[in-house]
Amino acid sequence: MRALSGYSAEELVRILAPLPPYKAREVFKWIARGVRDFEGMTNLGKQEREDLSRRFTLRSTGRDSALADRDGTVKLRVSLRDAAAEAVLLRDKEGRGTACISSQAGCPVGCAFCKTGSLGFLRNLEAGEMVEQVLHIREIGAEQGTEVSHLVVMGMGEPLLNLGELRRAAEIIMDPQGLGVSRRRITVSTSGICAGIRELADSGPHLRLAFSLTSAREELRNALVPIGRDNPLKQVKEALGYYQQTTGQRITLEAVLLGGLNTGAEEAAAMRDFARGLDAVVNLIPWNPVEGLRFRGRALREPSGAETEAFAGLLRQGGLAVTRRFRRGRGVSGACGQLGWTSGGPPR
Ligand code: SAH
Ligand code: SF4
């Protein structure tokens, strides 16, 4: 049976016919408010509710196991019909909640430092599967008294390789009658797919964009982020410039810091060069350990605190704005780059 979570209000009007359009729009609102079954839609008639429940379900995913970290982060496994995806609730010091959701099951990019990348790629997630991750995370937030007001597409997968479904999900999530998360509160992180960046600029929605640069020295970057070979940094920079021009937004450059690998002075200089001409802030992410990942024959390691500080200092000296990402969720392997089914391939 078809699940309705992945359809916009206007699509529901069409799909739910002969239900009157205003009632189809009510169904849309109910789904966003988190009702679990048609029975809960109290402004529909009994007969209508029965008809609908024979034809449709509301959701296609389930809330599977959740792990809570001491720092307030919750990592949720969301069961899909054929696999699992992970979504994370992040809570900042002020108690504000952010949902981090996945866009694919696995990831085809295969970055050397990322657990998801080491799993291979299973499939793109559908719009409804992304919307439902937000619903699940909101529910967990509500249980904790955390309002989930922000969204980052930084879980498993490369969102710009699934742009069609991402766009559909974003429309539903941004609809004030739907989940009502404003465009400015949604950030999409990409490993640097030029065509996708340009398409997002041209066709919207103009979500906030973060680019996972990690190294601005092309040789090292291409070894770490294999998709770089098809998306040279010069072209990525042009695409980011185009996005910036089109949207008027500041862009985030994410840099995963790998101890002893990309934290030196040359790296900092290359990063400053890359950022020149862009309105950008660099977000440093000290590498979160993933067991078993090796690069060029050696185990990857976290940067020391001093190494991170020194690198930040070098960037700042060059006039760059630098922030550091909190290391949230590491106690439950729910931090950046630690997401993935635990072993032996996707469950079920
Ligand atoms: N595929 C997209 C979005 C998901 S990854 C992308 O790569 O941007 C989200 C972020 O986590 C990226 O910035 C990525 O570089 C970072 N990341 C991946 N593995 C990591 C790890 N082990 N430790 C810290 N950050 C990691
Ligand atoms: Fe995919 Fe992003 Fe992980 Fe790279 S860092 S493998 S692009 S999820």
C-alpha cells in the first residue's frame, strides 16, 4: 500500500480523490502533526477514514532502536522496507533541537574517512522516508521536551545525488501547513557534486549549503573523496560561487580534520586560497573514529586538541571565519561520519 507521508498537499488532493480537496489538505496537516493512523483524523467521517485506511498507509518506515548519549544526542535507527537508515537528534546548549537525516541507504561516494562510505550504496531514499525521519525525530524530541526547529541533511548518503526526492521532501517539510521548517533552517551538506549545486541554484529550493572540502589540495582530496576526480575543485568553487550569487547566502566549508594528514600549514594555505572570493565560514570537524578505516596503509587518527587549534589559528590568520563542530553523539556512534548499520550489511 502506498504511504502518504511523501506527498505534498496538492498531490494528496489528486491521490485521495474522490475525497473533497479540503479534506485531503486536512490529511496533509494531520500527517505533519504526527498522527499514526486514519482513526486519529477526527474531522473526517467514519466512512472516509475506513475507505482511506483500506487504500493507503500514512507511513512506510518504523522507529527502530534508539540510543541516547549522555550529551543529549539520540541516534535512531529507522527501519525501511528493505534496509535501515539512521537519523539523529542533536540538542544544543540552549536546548534547541536539530534533526540530522539521511538521504540515501549507504553512499556511493566512498570517502576514506566515513563509515557510511565504507558500506557501499544500497539505494536512494524516497521523499516520504526523509520526511518520516523528521517526524520520528520530532516525536523523540517531544518526549524529551526538545523542540526540533532545525534540519541538516548530513546523515547517510550524498543528498545531491538524490536531488529529485530531496526536493520533494523539502517542499513538504517547508510547507507551513506541513512540518513548517523554514528554508533558512535547513542545511544540505554535499561532498561537491557540481551539477547538483547548479541545479539547486537554478531550480531551488535555496536551502543553506555546506560543502565538505576537507582538503583543498587536489591530490589528497581526490584520494580521500573519490568523487573529486569528476568534480575538480576549480569547478566546485565556480559552482559554489554561482550558488552564492543566485541565493545571496553564505556558504559553509566543512573540513574533517584527520590527525597528521590534513592539518599542516600547506593545507591551511590551500584552504585559504580556495575560500578566497567566496563568502564562507569554515567548520572544522575533528575526525570521529570509525574502527578499521585505513588510508594509505595507516590507521586514521583523531587530531589532538592542539593540532586542531593550530590549524584553526592558521586559517584565522588568513582572515577566514572558523567554527568548530561540537563532538556530539560519539558515545552512541551518532556523530558525523559514524552512521551505518553495524555489521554484515543492511539489516533484514
Ligand atoms: N554526503 C554528504 C553529507 C553527509 S556526511 C557530505 O559528505 O557532505 C556529513 C559530514 O560528515 C561531511 O562533512 C563529512 O565530511 C563528515 N564526516 C564523514 N565522516 C566523518 C568522520 N568519521 N568524522 C567526522 N566527520 C565525518
Ligand atoms: Fe558519502 Fe558524505 Fe560519507 Fe563521503 S562523507 S561517504 S559523501 S556520506
